[in-house]
Amino acid sequence: MPEVVVSGKDVWKVYGSGETAVNALKGVDLEITRGEMVAVMGQSGCGKTTFLNCFSGLDDISKGSVTLEGTDIHRMKDRERSAYRAKRTGFVFQSYNLLPILSAVENVELPLLIAGVARAEARTRATEILKDLDLADRGHHRPSELSGGQQQRVSLARALVGRPAIVWADEPTGNLDEEGSHQVTSLLRELNRKYQQTILVVTHDIEVAKVCDRTLKMRDGKFGV
């Protein structure tokens, strides 16, 4: 049996209370196994980003449970959950979220340094993964000196350098042109296969969904309805 990396059971997220309460997630059940690449699609406002935030531990849930590698992340205290998230998950965002004053290699090694990895090892690992993403000659460039596609590849390197249990990608091609989008999509799939890296991608892009192992469609806070 494939190892289950992410498991959500009857997950609800409610904003507000009483008559003004909004049910953003409505009893979501989900399992993702080791090495899967899964796409989540749906119209704006259907709950995709809320789903990602709740299942990754960025936001609290109102009811249910979410486990990563068997650990119930919503039973942790905030500080414990933040530390666990830093060590065992990676994030890729539409807006790249790179620190402008740091070089590419410094951006990539930052999560390792935060997690307590020795500086020399962090630099070695960051350099190696930039090479894997064909960015060996861009390591000392700042984000403003890189194209959008290159910045997103640096973001990918940063998400992967800690060898996380799962990478959560929120519209990773949303700010890219067609060529950049194709490059990032191909890289996501290549890295998924090379490292058996579990990846969940929230996307509007059907071309991204096509390369994934399966696509979940969200509507009104639920999957498959």
C-alpha cells in the first residue's frame, strides 16, 4: 500500500458566526500518497486557497482533522505547528515571495538556516538544487535581476531544498507568460518524478492539471460535487 502523506477527514472551515457565518470548507475528505502530483481546480471563490491554507497548517480549521505523515497538525500549538511546517513542508506562491535583498542562493538556503542546518551544508544543498533547476549561473543574482520564470524556479528550489514531505503550490504559473508557464510546469513534473516528491498544485491552468496524476475539482467548499 502506498504511504499516505496527507490525510484530511471531515474538514470544515467557518468564517464568522450566526447568520453571517460562511462555510468555506464543507466536510472535505482527502488522501494524498507519497510521490503523487495532484491538481486542485475550481472557479474563483470555491474554496481552493482556503483548502490549501487549512491543509498545510497556515490557517486553523473549524472541525475535522488534517494529518501530515501521521501527525495531526491542528492539535499542535502554534509554535510547534510553525516549526513542523518549516521542516516538513514547502511552499510555492504565484508572487514568488522571494526576499529582494538576498541573492538566489541565499533565498534558497534560508529555510535550511531557519531549521538549524549548518551554514556550509545549507549553502551546498542550495547550490546543488539550483544546478538541478538550471540556475547554477544565477545563484548570486538578486530577484530583480531574474526573469519571472527564473524567479519561480528559485521559489521551487527554496520549496524543495529541505526535502519536504509535500510541496504546496498556489497558482505557481499565474504570473508567467506561456513559455515561463510551460517551463515551470515541466519542472514540477520532472522534480516530482526525480525525487518522488509529493506535490499539490492549486491552479486555474488546465495545462498544469494535465501533467498531474489526478485532478480534484472543488465547488462550493467541496470536492467532486
